[in-house]
Amino acid sequence: MSSSKPSVNSRKAKLYNSRKIRTDLRDPSYKEGKLSVPDFLSAREYEIKSFELSQLNSKYATSTRCFQSLPRTLRRRTASHNIKRIPKRLRAKALREMQNTVTGVPAKKKHSRGRQLYRLKMKKKLLMLASRIKSMRGLPESRAFNLDLKLRDKLKLLNNQIKQLQTDKEPVKLNNALGSYDNTGVNDFAPKPRGNLKYSKRQKDFVWTPTHIWHAKRFHMIKKWGYQIPLSPSQKCFRSVSRSSRNGSVLFETSYYDCMTVEFGKDSDKELFFKHITQLKSIQKKLSKGIVSYEGWIYMNETKIGKGLVYTSDKTDQLLLRVHPSLFEELFLYVKNLAIFESSFTVYDCRYSIGSIEVSGPRAVHTISKVLHLTDTPKDIHEKWFKATKIHDTNVISPGTTFAFHTQDPRIYKSPIQVPFKEDFDKTDFVIDISTNSSVDHSALSSLLDRNGRYHSYEGQLSIKELGKEFRHAQVARSKSKVPIMITKLRDTHNWCIICPWFWTQPIWLKLCQNRHISLGGLKQQHQLAFERSKGFYPTDFPFLKEGWLENNFINKCNQDLYNRKQRSKRPNYEKSEGHISPFSCDWEFLQKLFYVTRHADATELQKINNYGSYDENLVRSLVSVNDAMALVLSLKHTEGIPIELGRKEHLRAQTPFANTTSVQGTLPRLLVRQVSVAVIGKGSISDFARIYKVPEAQDNADSPPSSKDPVITDLIGFVTSGTFNITAGAASGVGCVAANFASDSVLIRNVGCSSFWPARIAPL
Amino acid sequence: MGTDIKTNKQRIKGKHIKHNPNTEQLSKVSNETTFLVKSSTPFVSALKKIQKILDKFDKSVSRSKKYQGGEYKKIKYITVKGMGKCIDKTVSLGLHFHEEKQHKVDILTGSIQVLDEFILGNSEEESDDNAEYSSNQIYKKRNVSYVEIRIWLEGA
């Protein structure tokens, strides 16, 4: 990336301008060959002053601070006054620039006084007490976090706790100096993690992921689904992320994805549950043995609620379920109250005790392997892992492939290193081997899924201080910790997902970020990469699910507000191009009503010329022209709830786009849709919410005007949920939904506010 | 790329996924100096693309110092590879640079192992979405011949 240094020419010009001295050429003091000095001086006063000024000007005109010459990725927001934000090699220079020119010492900061100072002092005291408790291996009382106590009361509370800890009344809860603990809910929701007492108030409603502080400095964050989630990096990254997804690796922190584990007494119950939640007719051996993981639709009461990851193995009685946070609470309650099992079962809420990181791109395994150092792993799994790091093709290793092993504390290696494996091996044999044999160390797996196992993994977790000591004293740094880790390849995104205990996520993440040639992404980048692969991104591209429907409504409202805030003269005239369809998002309700109205009439037979409405003897409007259809659509009541539904295989290409045509209690039946990817043929552009029309049949009568070849509003069959120029394909593309009974693959696309139609091709996702 | 599996007498019925033989990560330099010919690559666009790469690393014209020194110093030729069905096209690309552009051209031949994946469908039972989890997959190895063209840079 080029630094934004001004070009040489502009800097030269600036310097030249600053050296220009204005002169006064008239000279009245010079008379008859004599110079009157006081007159001369007073006349030259202006010149002398401007000369002095120009000296100063030329001194400061091109002066830049040293951090301004840094590449963009190394610049920090507070670099102008915080020396630690500048690379070490530039610090001496920066310090010189920072100093006050008069005295040579930096200006003193004003400190707060009075009430403010008192509050700061008290806060400091509170933190000292909290860290004291932590060092005594206790957790600060939950009341200090949850209740709205005054500062003094909180201090009292913590002081009491210290006394109790000193008299051994309270059992020791922590097994490490870092304050890591396992926060699992048994048959109930887990309490929200407390975090540092200093920042506890800010994470009350929206939980911080383990890497929150790291991300908050570098990313735009968004509060959603009970978490603070990284949205996108604050630096420009659109092209670089796309590029490294093709030949490097992209990291995403996805600890906000929620996990639960279900423990069964009987193996048959586990299989029954697996079948129930995924609606698979039979569980294949590769799934039940834990060779591959399941990533696909999750069902609740036999209806799809969203996609998720399910993993189990024959040597553990646990089953791991990882879903999007918008689905979790509902699903947890549903699983807890399932009554289909023979023996008892326990559901653990591991939302705040299992974290995850996703790595995308062909170098993903390679990147991960440079950071994770396996320990106590069976030799064959060790070797398989090493071999997997040598394969740099996203498609070769089959999705679902799962590894599980123990690793060392990633921090005891100062920088990422290549795996010590240089053997030549047959790659095709390896791919066959890995897809048929398990690469899971079951002891690691069960300690990852078990709450005691996770608790033990934190034993002796080194703090930064202890780690520094370790580096100073020992020749080779050592740590007692054994971290259980599971790595699985996801099906839709082809991302490799690292699943690890919550408090190990941050150390792994920090080490992963030390790798060279990586990109970092947030929610927006996940959406971008899904779009570039022509895959749907939850929730935006799933408008038939609850969360997607809410998202669509939310976008609609936002865009409408933006529109209303504009001056009347600056607002685009949507009425002309869009008619009665909402221009601010995908108007699924309109589509549903349109299909309901026209389900019996053949759209091609509707007259396009504006006639007067015709009524039958009961004064019911008859469907003759397009205008009649529109009038009927507008007369229908507002639909409550989601107007569309994902069609099943047997519904697709049926005669009618509705599963049940009879309306229930006055509401319209849901329109069945299917997900498609859209790509333009030749020229054209696609934007979000673009409308998909079917190609009107060629009209034979020659006297019809040429514009009649354009589709009319009754030809509308769907919308594009996310569409833009796809830089991997080099053409516009999109992801959207069309009515399920539309069988052809060629369509016409029209963007919001435009009148031109682009021919495009659709394909099932 | 031939679709028939000649070694097997019976043809396997099922979805056929052909895997890329290039599973190894190339170094930065070899990534920039290799051009792979696909069956869908148009001849003229391949010509243009190769010419662009040749111009980029041309030693005789000091256009940009970036691609002359450092790790790029050792580049002497660029590689064009094609396998199976595209051997024809690849060789004609090489000959074009040999005859018309007067480059020194080497032609190497060889064979490479590729992996075929067959997904045997019994997707009748399951709904569309879960077809992957109800079907079996078979892997088969196959040898494909390839041709590698080295087009030497002028002045190298």
C-alpha cells in the first residue's frame, strides 16, 4: 500500500512558496543621493517582518512528524502523542518531535481534581482489590458486576471477600493467574462472562468476545445478537481480502457463534438426536465415527431454522452443536425440552466457554500450523496434520474433515514457524486416507467438550509477566498447559474452523495475527467472500428465515429514513420506476400478493394497455389487464409475519408456488421460493435488491411497439438479496431468491431506480 | 482432460468431481512466471497474457526496476503448462512465440497424477440439502499427460 506522502513536486512547490519574500519597491527615503536611515527603516518595516515570517514559514512548511511517513498498516490513531504507538526504530525521533520547543520537555498534562479525582482514585482501588482477589485464586463476587451498587459498596464487598479468602472460608476457584475459568450452564443458560471489573459495565448487555480489545482498536464493531461483533477493519480492505482468499488466508474471529454440548447416557439416543436435529434418514459411519462433521440445515419441529455445525464421535458420549447466535436461545430451550429419549441427557450451554476462529483461503491450514504446536498426540494424527499443511488447494480436502489434538500454549513460541516436515509423500493417497480414516485424538476431543477438561486446560495458564520470566530464565520456554483443540473444515464457506476453550481463543488469535501475508475480516468480509463464491450469507441472503426477514425489514427502515432525510429535490423518483414495490429493500410481501392474485390468470394473457377496470355483476373487479392485477394486489391486507418459505424438493417446479392454497384465518399462504445465484450474460450491473423478471414470450404481432418486449410488473419472480460487481468473476453477480415454480434459467434483471433490463442466468445455490 | 476412466472397465455412475493437480503452493516468483492453460482459455487471450508476463520481466528493456532485481533476478524463462485436452493449444502457443516472436522455446513433456472424486448418489431417499451426507464417495487416481513450455526471456 502506498503511503500518502505528498508528491515531490507538490512539496517542492510548497517549499518554494514559503521562500518567496514580498518586497516593497518604492523607495521615498532615498532622496538626492542620500539615504535617510530612520525613514528607510520605517519604510522597510513591512519587508523585514515578512522576511522573518518567511524564515519561520520555510522552517515549518515541509516539517512532517515521523509517523506520517509510515505505511498505512503501521499508522495508529494516537501516534501523535503516544510514543508506544510508533515502531521502535522511530521512537527517538518521535520523542524529539514531541518535545516542547521552548523548554525541551513535553508539556505537563492537566490532571483531574475534586470529585473527578476522587472517583478515579476509588476506581483504582477497586481494580487493585479485584486483582488481589484474582491473585488469591478467587473470582470477584458476581454482585460487584451485576448489581447497580455504589462504588463504596463495591469496595466493601470486595474487601470482605478478601478477608474470607484469607481465612480459607471460600474455596479456591481459579487454577491460573490469568483469571480464566469455565463458564458453562448445565441444563440452563450460562451467566454472561464478567470480564475485567474495569470494563464490566460495558459488557453487561453485549458480551465481549475474547479478542474484543484487540478488535476494538482495529475494527468497526457492531452490537448484535448479544455480542459485540467485529464488522469490518477500519482500513480499506475490499480488494486485499478478496485476493488473499484466493491465494493467502483470511482470519475471522467467530467466538460469537454459540456452542452447546449434549451429553447422552446411551449411544442410540445420541444417534436419535442427530437424526432429529438434522432430519437425516440414516447416520452414515463417517458421521457417527467422527471422521467428518455435519454442516448443514438444523431442524426444529421438522422445519429449517438455519445452518449449523454438528459433530460427534463414537468414542465420546457428547455431541457438539454450533449455531449462529440468533438461533441459539430458541434451540437450547427446544433441545432441553425434547422428550424423545430413552435415558436421561444433559444439555450444556457452552456459549461462553467454547470459542472459535475461522480461517479461509488456500493457505489456511498452513497458517494455523505455524502457530499450533502439537503435544501428546498419537503419531499418525501428528503426521496427518503435517501432511495437511502441505496441501494448498481449498477444494481437494473434502469438507467436514476434522482434526482434534492437544497443543502447547501457543505463546511459548515467539514467532510463527514452519512445521518440521519435509518428507515427500503422495498427495492423492493422503487425500484418500484423510477422507476415510479418523484424524481425531479422542482424549483431546473429550476434554474440549467436557467442562472439567476445559477447566483443566487453564491450569497454570501463564500470564504475560510469567511468560516474560520464562523467556528470560529458561533456554527453552515451557508451559504446563495442554490446550484441547478441534479443527474442522466447513462445507459452505470452505473455512477451517478452530474450536478451542474460550480463554485460549485470544492467545491463539494473537499468534495467528503474527503470520505474514494474512488478511483480517469481520462480518462484512464474510459476506463479501460468500458472495464471491456465490453462496448465501446468513442472515442477509436467507429472507425466508426469521432472522433474514428481520434483517430485510431493518434495512428497509434504514434506507427509508435515509431517503426521507434527503431534500425533496435530491430524492430519486422511485415512483416512476418502481411503482408500488418498495425501493428500499426486497419487497417479498408484494411478490407474495402478486403471485396470489395472478396464480390462476396466465400473465401473458393480461392486457398491457391501460383499459378501464371492468367489473362483474357482483361488482368484483375482473382480472383483465395488468392494472387490474395491481389494483387487486394493493387491495389485499398487510401480511403478518414472513411472507415466503423455502420450497422443498417436491415443491419445486410445481404448478402453483404455494404449498397450500387455502388461506388460513384470512392470511395469505406463504410463497415458496428457492435460492439462486445470478450472473449477468455480457454487459450489465446488479445491485442489492435488484428485481428479477422472467423473460416475456416473444410477441408475434408486428404492430406492437418494441418497448413491449420489456417485462411488465406481473412478470416479477424474485429479488436479488445481495448483488454487486464480483471481482473474482470480473462481472456483476448476485445471490437471491425466485419463486420456486419458475423453472427456466434465463431471466432479466432490473436495478432499483433504473429502467433498463439486463439478461442474466440463474443457478441453484 | 479426458472424462473416460480407461483403466476401469465399468464406468462409474455418479457425480464426477475433478480435482486440480496443483495442490502445492508455488513460491511468489514461480506463481508470477507460470501460466496455466485451461480448455476454456481462448488462444488469443493466452497469447496476450503471456506477452504481458514476458514484457514484465524483460531484461533488455529497463522499464521497471522492480521486476529486475532481488528475487526476480534469477528469472530466465516463463513457464506455460497445459494438460490433457489443452496440450494442442499449449504447444501452438509455444510455437507462436518461437516462430513469430523469435523467442527461445523449450518443450518438455510428462505425466501427472490427478484425483477423481465420484459421488455415488442415492439421493432419492434424502432431500436435496443432505445429499452429501447420504451418498458414498469414491476416489480414483488417474495419470494425465502434460506439456510444459519454457519461453526464454530475451537477453537472459
